[in-house]
Amino acid sequence: MDLRSFRPEDRAGVICLWEEDDPNPAPWNKAADILDNKQNYQPGLLFVAEDCGAIVGTVMAGYDGRRGWIYSVVVTPTHRRKGIASKLLALAEQELVSLGCTKLNLQVRDGNEGAVKLYESLGYNVEARVSMGKRLRS
Ligand SMILES: CC(C)(COP(=O)(O)OP(=O)(O)OC[C@H]1O[C@@H](n2cnc3c(N)ncnc32)[C@H](O)[C@@H]1OP(=O)(O)O)[C@@H](O)C(=O)NCCC(=O)NCCS
């Protein structure tokens, strides 16, 4: 198992993993678009797990100069509960700390209890916030 930063040759594998996780994405959530856009913004903040040539996990992060955000935490079903997401999150945290980040945030869809358990096991706490969003274009 290789846990490392994204490389251009990982593109197809990452898209495949994300499409497996979200087979019918909204038009603004297409895997290829998200991945290609990320290569234009903080490309060093995308981490992958590779096993026998296949991309089996990802974690993406963002940093705004103050806080860090975590996105796209996905592990392929056959590789879950082996610590892959935890290790990828540790890689992302390490990189964010090296950039000066002092606080991390993330969002979990309502009802995704497995994800909540994962983050709690890594020291994340549920915080009393109201999550708001506004779509600027589709
Ligand atoms: C959530 C997800 C990323 C976890 O990946 P993973 O590699 O299996 O997680 P880890 O093996 O690092 O889990 C570490 C710990 O988190 C907790 N945990 C992880 N998944 C869990 C689940 N489904 N139910 C309960 N606890 C869970 C456990 O405490 C686990 O330790 P254990 O296996 O020794 O009990 C994976 O299930 C997944 O890709 N789900 C679909 C996409 C998704 O929901 N992503 C999160 C978006 S916010």
C-alpha cells in the first residue's frame, strides 16, 4: 500500500473511485471536473492510497491561510476498515500543519454515521454550527 500525494497518472483511478462512490452525481459534482479543477488550486493537497496499481482511497484538503478543510474522503468498499482513511487524513493534516494551518473543518452528510465515527476516532468533534451554502452556478 502506497500512501502519497496525487500524481497525474492517478487521474483515471481517482475518477473511477469517486464515480464508484457517487455514480449519479449532480452536474456540479462530476468527478473529472472536481479533480481537474483541484489541479489548478493547491494541487499538493490531494492524497491517494494505491494498492497493486489501483487507487483505493483519497483525501482532498484546502487551506485558506487560516483554516483547513477536508473533502473527498473515500475508500473503496473492499479496502475499508483497514485504516486507509485514517492514514490519508494524517497525511493531509501533516501537510496542512506544515503550511501553518491551526484548525481543520469538514462536513458530513446527515445520516453518514460511519464517517462521523471515523472522524471522532481521529479527534474531530461535532461543533455547534449551522452549515449554509449558496450555489453560484450549476
Ligand atoms: C468513511 C470511510 C472513508 C472510512 O474509510 P476507512 O478506510 O474504512 O476508515 P478507517 O479504516 O481509517 O477507520 C478508522 C476507524 O474509524 C471508525 N469507522 C470507520 N468507518 C466506520 C463505519 N462505517 N462504521 C463505524 N465506524 C467506522 C472505526 O472506529 C475505525 O476503526 P476500526 O476499524 O478499528 O473499528 C469509508 O467508509 C468510505 O469511503 N465511505 C464512503 C464515502 C464517505 O462516506 N466518505 C466520508 C464523507 S464525509
